[in-house]
Amino acid sequence: MARSDAAPLISLAHRIPGEPPCAQARDIRALQAKAIVLVNAHRIPGSLQDSLMSGVNALHAQIPVCLPAVQASTPPPPPTTRTPSPQPPPAPGKGHRHDHGHEHGRGDGGKH
């Protein structure tokens, strides 16, 4: 195998472990694509093709999930608590009865 063919694969393979998940996923796919191109172009000796592709495919089977980064945004405003508005006092003479079951003003001194 020519050094010029092996060097990019080796470099990519060494870089992958220290990368964040999205970069790993990208570079694992790139590694697999480059290996396939080299195999199809007959640039990899037959004795190495199976072991190279087995390793690359095993790595590809473990591609990490790449989640989009959460963008920092301004924090939401604090929750507001509703304070009930004060009720105006009842108008004089309304809302409260004063008879309480007594009869006033009959003029008979309260006798029936």
C-alpha cells in the first residue's frame, strides 16, 4: 500500500477519538468513503482489504449520535404572580341588611 494512500486514512483515524460526537460522525463517514475508494481503485493489497474494511465498517457501526448544539438564548422572564385588584368597599346602604329577622317600626312596642 502506498504511503500517500495510507497517510490520510491514518491521520483521520487518529483524529477521531479526540473529537466531539458530530465531528466523529463526519470523519468516520469520510474514513469509510476514502477506504472504499481505495479498495475499488485496487490501491489496497488484497491481503489487507478485508481487515481494513472490517475495521472501518465496525467503526461506522458505532457512529455517535450527532445532536445539534443548543443555542444559548436570553433567559425567559420570571413568572409573574397576579395580585388581585382591591375591591372597593360597598356603597353605604347596599350589600348588608340590617333587619336580621326583627321587625322594626311597627309601633306596637314589639308585641304581636
